[in-house]
Amino acid sequence: MGIKFSILDEESELVIGYCKEIEGLDGKIYFDGDLAYHKIELKQFVFCQKFKEYLVKRKESISRLVYICIIDNDTNPIGKFRFSIYDDIYYHKTGVPESASDVTWRGSLNEILSNKEIEIWNNWRISPPLKKNEWSSLSEDERRSWLKVVKNYNINKSECNEMQEGIFHLDGTFVTDYPSFFCALGEAINGPGGYYGFDICSLIDCFYGGFGATAPFTLIWNNHQIARKFLDINSWVKEINYKRSWDDKLIDKPEFEEVGNRPLFQALIENMENEGVILVLN
């Protein structure tokens, strides 16, 4: 089995090393007195020579902000997640392992990965989606995992070509829950595996540029009546509760602004029209 992850130092931009697997990305929180932390274990981790020389020269602790990078078969990063290492390990004193070994660090993850996300990433290492709606057979929870991969994969790419006043077609056939709307919208704007927001706040951000289409534009929503039926207030509240429970696995919890006070379909329509999107509901 080949390497699947690299660890990138945020400050020096040096690759710290590579490993085959990482345990602890599920967000289990540990406690040492008042200190809450995540714990990751890098399986068969190999330190890079340049980073070893960097640590020895600067005589620094390993405590720092790093990126856990998911890499493709050519070792190019296709997704990354922040991890703040808490441990004050001075490898220039203790010695850096010379061969592949399991390395454990305590710290704080900024995102939690489910087993389904890892499974999707393993497929995307080979190739991202080549056709639309590959997510359609997934359960609602699995669609959330798909959407998280879509977000991370695309945000870490170079910016999309911008289009204003374009015409886009949204296939509403499988829009039966909160994540599926954003899966379908991302593909309507940017093709298979495309991203255009993962919640209402990020959707509004996308309208202002950097993600393939800047408002105003026309969105032709085919089979919209499916979403009108399923995207009710309960589906919105359900998603809010899910996001809050997922955020409970983080050390530094983000602020979540959605309120779920009306049918989700209505809220999506209102927000898009308020930002200048011309909607054609078929």
C-alpha cells in the first residue's frame, strides 16, 4: 500500500513527512487535566530530510500549525486540513526517527473526517468524478461526506474561471435533502464534483466571485418540485442539529448562523433572488 498523506509545515512550507495511514481523524477528544486535545497517529511516518535539517538548524519544538494533506498517486496534495500540534517535542534533542515509524501528536483538528469521507478521498486520489450525480445513490449522511470532500478538494484548487450573466441548469432529480442541493448546485455551475457552497452562508459568498459564477446569472432548476416537497423546515432543522453535533467534536468550535425558521426551499429561493440570481423553476 502506497503513501496517502503528507504533513506540511505552515510556516516554512516544507513537507515534514509522509505516511500510509492516519488514525484519530474521527475527532475523539481526550483530556489531560483542563487540556482538551485530539490525538493523531501517523502510521509508518517518514520524516523528510530537509525538514529534519530545518528543525536541527532552528532548534525548534514540533509544536506548530501543520496541514494534513491527502495526496494523489503522484504525491500531489488534493485536500488539506489544519492541525495545531500542542506537543513540545524537540527532535533535535531526542533525535528524529531515521526509518518509518508510528508517530503520535496531540493537538487540535479544524475538521473531522468520517470513514465515508476517507473512502471518497481514496477514490478521488485516482480520479475526481467524471460525470454528474455520482453522489445520487448515497444516503443523506454519505452525501454530507461527499459535500465535505467537494468543498475541500475545490477550495484547495486554483480559482475557477469566472462567468457572469451565464445560464446554468440544475438537475433537481435527486435534491431530497440539504446536502444534495449543494451537491447538485456545485455541479450545475462547475461540472462533475464541482463546488458552489456547502451551506447558505458560503453560498452567498460564492455569489461574489471566485467560485465559477458571479451573480447575476440565470439558474434553470429542473424538477424543482422534488426539492419543494422535501426541503421543508424539518430538513433544515435536521441539518442544523447535525452540524452542531459534528462541531461538538472540535476543540475550537465555529459559530453557526443558520436558524431553520421556515421551509428550506423557501430560504434558498429567497437568498438566491436577493443576490441577483434569476430563477427559472421547471
